Amino acid sequence: MPKAALVSTAVAVRKSLPVEIRVIGNVEAYSTIRVRAQVSGQLTKVYFQEGQDVKAGDLLFLIDPRPYDEAIRQAEANLARNTALLRQAEANLKRDLAQENFAREQAARYQKLFAEGVLSKQQADQYASDAEVRSEAVRASQAAIESAQAAIKADMAAIANARLQRSYCEIRAPISGRTGNLLVQEGNLIRVTDSELVTIRQIQPVYVSFAVPENRLPEVKRQMAAGALTVTALPSGDPGPPEVGRLTFIDNAVDQTTGTIRMKGTFENRSSRLWPGQFVNVTLRLGNLADAVVVPTRAVQMGQEGEYIYVVSQNQTAEMRPVVTGLRAGEEIVIQKGLEAGETVVTEGQLRLAPGMRVQIAGRAGRAHQGGAEPSGGERRGPGRGLEKKS
């Protein structure tokens, strides 16, 4: 009798398998601000250390405010002067109005006397002309008031602008985040055209960007319409549990060069484990595949006729059986057709087998599969792609 081939086996089990997409992602800051100066002047004070966490509104830099304080005082002096001119014009208007009223009364009285023949026409015309002169003086005073009022408005605008320019001397953090490298030291002259002074990145919360194969997009959209999708991210080499976030962004176009679509997950990142620019292992959870027949991925082989597995029969002989595989998750794979739960499959030693050959099971035969190591070589990966479901 020919010698039996030594093999390792596992039992196909029926279980609920998580539907996941596993890819490599990149951490992005939730918001990035490049702080620049809005006024020119000497940098007199820096109020933070490089790499320090700052809050929105914290004072970062102080530019010499003295020239801008002088501009405010000059604008306020111009306002005081024009306010005095307005008061003077208003007083002149009251005087001219009184004189105009008196001149018109005089002109009316002398016009009546002219009509009665008491006075000459020349005298009556002289009083009428004087009344017109007084009327022009009133109009001139009214124009002076309007001019003074316009000047006051201009002065108030100049004061507001001077105070605004003065406020730019104090450069404050527009967002809460972490400061980067300080690019300008105290004492340097800053110009508006200069590059940024420092960069602030918000890392609480933070984005994780990743690419998903385009053939998984309909499933992602369908699951996202039913509710928020969970995304986990774990930095390489980090032994701790993964950070948990939610899917918040799907790009509006597929990248035709890679056949993937870009997505983003938002993470609270309260412990600051995720750092901008860092590569992380991303898992997008789409749900569960219930009541699936599952075997180790290393049990599935590829032949000329397609995928197959060796099944150990009750009389301890090997049976080569074609199968149709489905979803892969880690080291497990779903068998859609060709295998039933409870059957024993060969996981190691297939190269020593042929159909009908007797087998000897190494170790504990028929042990139910509980999970293992890396996916088999038959699993296909691509740049920026997760595990692909084979049809």
C-alpha cells in the first residue's frame, strides 16, 4: 500500500464574517493655517515655543505698534479739529439765519413804503438785494456744515482703519492646533510680502485619507446611505488598539490612473496618536456577511481549471474539488460554492497530494479553524487597494 501523504487540515465552519476594506492611508491635518503678517514692522516678541499646542485666539507675535499708535492719535486729532469746525459752521448758520430773517423783514417793509410812494425804488431794491445776500450766506453756512460732517465721517473711517492696522500688530492663532517650525526670529523686520511666520496644524480632530478600489464604491455608497460607516486606523508598529473614526468624505471622481476613489475618515484623535503625514493601516467596516462557509485562505489553490481545494473524505483520502470563492478577510476566505460547513480541507501539503491519495493528518485532525497569519499568495493587492472580492 502506498505511503499516506502527511498534511495539515482545518474544518470549514459557518460563521458571520465582517465585510471590510483594508488599505494603507495617510493622516492629514484637519486644518492647516500658514500665519503671515498683515502689516510691516519689526518683530518685537514671540509668545510661543516651536511645536507648542496653542488655542484659537492665543497671542503668537507682536510687531512694533508705535507707528500705528501715532497714526491713531493723528486721526483722532483730525476728528477733533473737524468736529470744532462743524460746531463753528453750525453757529455761523444760526447767525446767518437770524440776519436773513431780519433782512427779509426789512425788505418787505421798505417794499411796502415804496408802493405807498414814501421811498424811492432804489432804496427798496437796496434792501431786497441785502436780503438775497443774507440768503446766500445761509446757503454757504449750510454747505460748510455738510463739508465738516463729511470730514468727520472720513476721520472716523481713518480712525477705524488705523485701529485695524494697529490690531494687526498682535498676531493671534486663528485655530487651535500645534505650531511648526518658527521661520522668523525676534528682532527681524517683517514685510507684508514676506513668507509665513509659522504653520499651525489642527490635529484634534484629524483626517485619514485613503483610496478604495472603484468596484467597491457601490457597496460603500449603499452602506453609507443606511448609516455612518466606521473607519479604524492604526499606525505601523503601534501595538495598541486602533483609533476609531467615521467615514465623512467620498471624492467626486474616480482616479483613472489607479482605478481607485479617494475617501476620508474623521478621527477625534484625543490622544494625538495620529500625526499629519503618517502612514496608517486603515480598515473600512461595511457590515457583516452572515451564515458564510469559511476556510483558511491557504486551503484554496489555483489550477488550470480555476480555484480548487482538497477535501479529506471519511476514508482518509484526498478529493480535489473545484470551488467558487468570495470575500477575503485577513486569513479567511468565503467559499460560495463547492463546499459545505463541517467538511475537512487540506491547508498544508497540497503539493504532495493527488486525487484519491490517502492522507495522514498531522497533529490534531479535524480541528476547527480559528484564524491564522497572512493571506495566501492567491490574494491580489494593488497600490492603494484593499482586499478584493473575487467573483
